[in-house]
Amino acid sequence: MPPIQDHPLRYALANELHARPFPVSQAPCTVVFLAIKKPDQAAGRDRTMDRAHLLDLLDRHGAPHPQPDATHYAGQIGRHWLKWEQHTEFVTYTAFSDGVSEREFNPTDFEVFPADWLKQAPGQRVTSAMVRVLDRPDKAQVKRHLADWFVPESLAVSHMLDDAAIAAGDFRIDPAGHMRFAVFVSKTTGKRRVGRIVQRLCEVETYKAMSMLGFARVKSLNERLGEMDVRLTQLMVEMTEGEAPADEMLPQLLSTSTQLETMAARSSFRFGATGAYEAIVNQRIQSLREERFEGRQSFADFMMRRYEPAMRTVKSTENRLQMLSDRAIRAGELLRTRVDVERSAQNQALLESMDRRADLALRLQHTVEGLSVVAISYYAVSLAAYLLYPLTATGLSKGMITALVTLPVVGLVWWMVRRIRKRIE
């Protein structure tokens, strides 16, 4: 077979599908998770700073570096196995260590990330979590752990992946500043399945936190949207009642429309990202294939009651902003039409006035033309009289000569003036 040239991105795109494998873990173990995001313009951040921060942590343990353009890394750092991932707006660090502390969710477990290293992070913490993975005890012991470790009112717990494990969490921040999750693993559950459960729990928490940024944006927009809605309604009422001239209202309406478009432009990325993150949260929960534990609320139930209302608020605000912008555009078009109609009426009146003036000018021109015939005839008759003065020798008086030439001269002048006017017209 003759050689064929590969597309330059063929291998890169094929390997991308295998770039983020699930971690391998087994009970008992402790997992600490951290997500970092730059406060502003996170999608356009300098990603070399993310890599530099990772290399700083690896160098502290003498661990090998990733490839220069890598967006993920997995390797051993001390007694921990580290997984690093770079995403569109944030980076995540997940550290696995064998065994669990005697103290449940011990804050010292998070010291795999040194305090001075955390202080130098190129961003802020979006979320952090501690996952305690244990062999599955009897049901009574599981209930005691749930009662001791979590807030009952917001606890979500369920069987995961065909009863491969029981996972629980209350989505509350503990005194150390971390979320807490517990995973009780069945004896027959493999290491990769445990890793999938842990990673999906961390992803649910991360994407939930990221999508809630959209809710925070909405809360800051609602007051301004209310003011803009009232202002736009008042302008439309004034348009309907004709209380103000259209040309005075148009700048106000254009200003309102511009402000709404600016708000939509500044919020479009966050609204889009929120929708994408929400979809990932729901997909990750579905992939866990939950089954209810002892009649308690599942993760899907928790999201339906606590998370989905916030997402619906984001969507409704996005729709409201779009509707207000559309209303402002339609009102602006109507007002511009009204201004154009009024200006057309003014132009029509101006044209009529110009027509009247032109008619008067024409009449005046005809009057002046008649007077000019008389004036020219007067001088022409005088010249003709002087020209015919020698005829007085025949017995004709000067008065008689003047009378004889007056009518022919006047007729000739009139004919010449009309001929000149026809040529001009």
C-alpha cells in the first residue's frame, strides 16, 4: 500500500480521548481535592502560570515534569499520587493517599498542598473537598458515620454503580474550609470503579460551584434589570400617549438599549458557561446510577431541590435580559419610524412652501418681464425716432414719426423677449 500523509492533528486528537483516564484507588484511602480559578478573565488567563504553579509543587518532591504543552498530569509526589487537570476556566489538583486518619476528615490531610504554595496560587479557591474512602461496614455502622460526619438536613446519600459503593455528602463547608464526602466501598468493587466514583463526586462538586458563579452574576443583575424594565416601560407609555416629542425620546431609548446590550455582552459568557456546567453536573450524577439508601434523599434529589432552582433563576434572568433587549430594539424601531414620518411630513410642508414661493416668483417674473418690454420699447422708440429724424424734411413731424414706429417697435421687443425666454426654458 503506498504511504499516505496523516493530518497533522490526527494523533493529537486521537490521544485526547485517552488523555484523562480515571484514577485508580482502593479502600481505605484519603482523597483531597482543590480547584483554583482566576477571579477575572479566567478563560483568557496566562496558562503558563498554571503550569509554573504545578512545577513548583512537583519540584518540592523531586517529581518529573509533564510535557511543555500538557493540560493534564498524573504522578507520584511523596506518599501521594497526584492528578492535575487544566480546564477552560480553572485547574484542579487531586491527591490520593493510602489509609485514613484516625480523626475523620482531618485538616492535616490537606497539607499535601503546603500553605506557602497555596498562597502563591495564580487564582482563588473555587472549591476544595476531602473524600474519606472506607471498606463498607454493616448498614448500622454506615448510619452512625453519616449521623456523626454530616448535617442530616442536607445529607445526600445513595448506592452508586449497581451497589458498588455507598457515597454520601452534605455539600456544606466544614470548619477547615472543605467539602466532605464519604465513600463506603463494597468488597467486590475494583480499584478503577472506586476511582471513577471519587472523580465523579469531585466533578459534581466542582461544576456545581462553577455554575453557581452564574447565579451570583444574576443576583447582581436583577436590581439593574428591574430599573431598566421600569424605565423602558415608562418610555413606551410616553410613546403611546405622545407626551414628549419623538426626537427627544429617541436618545433616551437608544441609551437604554445600549445599556441592555452591554449587560448582555458582559454576561453572555457566564450564562453560556453556567448552562454547560449544569449539563455536566446532571450528566455526572446520572452516570453514577444512583439507588436510594434507606429512603434518604439522593444526590439527584438534592440537586433538584437546592441546585436546579438556582439554575432556573439564571435561565430566567438570561431570558429576561434578552426580552428587555428585544423590547428596546422594537421600541427604538417604532420610535425611529415615528420620527421619520414626522420628518417626512415636515419635508412635505417645506416642499409645498417652496412650490408656493416658486409660483410667486414666476408670477413676479412675468410681471417684471412685461415691465421690461415697456422699458426696452421706450428706449427703442426713442432710438428709432432719432434714426428716422431726417424724414421730417418730407413734412412729417417728429411726433408723427414717433407715433408711427411705436407699435412696430413694441411688437418686435415683445417677440424678442419671448424668444429669449423659450430658449432659456
